[in-house]
Amino acid sequence: DGSSPLILMGLDKSASRSYTFSKAGTYKVTVVARNSVGMETCTKTVKAEDPITDLNIQLPRGAQVNSPTQIIINILSKTHSPDFGLVHYVWNFGDYFTPNGTESHLTWSNSEFYSYKRTGKYNLTLKAVNSVSSYTEHYLLEVHKNITTLQLLFSSNIDHFNTQSLLWRISFGSIVCMNLAE
């Protein structure tokens, strides 16, 4: 990453060392051991990943009994072009009836469909984990016996304002929901 070499003298100082890279990427790390008999060099490639600093959860305002509800987790970071590496997701739908019969469900997918068996309020716990961090969010989802879905159609004029970003979709969705609630 362009940092100065770290030079340590003596086995007690160099037996175990850690280093934190300033940004995600692939780096070559070289270790040189030298004594009066000779020298040995070892070079390895390491991958540094960005930490997960926030989650954006896309879920409906309500769900219907025995109807699949889609939940999507978008992971966020403080860097412009994050590299999270492999991420797994831990899903707890709050009703203790997960697909494998346990409290939590583990996947590599950031999207899950889930059907609730009973009406009520459910506390969802959603977690994203990579090799350097994890982040958890909690949400309350209300499940109803019947629910009505409205399909809204917009003119092509909206495309003039659409930046195709997640932030735009979230902001636009919030504005539409507030206006419908009035």
C-alpha cells in the first residue's frame, strides 16, 4: 500500500505482527528473515476488505399471512467503491419457524422470501458478515390476514429525476408513502 517497510530485530519482537491496510485491495506482503547463517524471503498475496458499516433493508410496510414476503439487504460502507469480499447473511424472521427449524437461517444471498403463518408483529433480526466485520439491524414487521397492494404507474417524466441510485429509490419511496398516508 506504499507504506514504509517495518523492520524488527530479534525473535521476541517479530514472532507475531499485525498490520491494518488503509483501503481495500490486493497486496503483496514480503517477509525477510536474516541471521548470521543466511537469509530467507517469503512473499504472499493478501486481500484486504472493507468493513460493513451499515445496512439498508428493503422490506414492505406490512405482510400477509401465507404470502411470500421479499426482504433485501443492501450492505453499505464509508468508501466510494466498497469491496466486501464474500458476505453471508443471517436471517431471523422473529417467528421461530425458519426453514431449517432453528431460530436463524444462514445464506449467501442478500434476498429472501418468507411466508408467515400467523398474524402479528414480528421482530426481524438481519445480519451481514464478511471476513473483517459484521453489522446487525432489527426491524418490526406487522403481518395481516389480508393486505391490499396498490400498483402505482408514473409517467416517463419521472425518469428525468431518476439517478438510478439506491438513495434515490429510498427517498422517492418515502415521499410516495408519506403522500399516500395523507
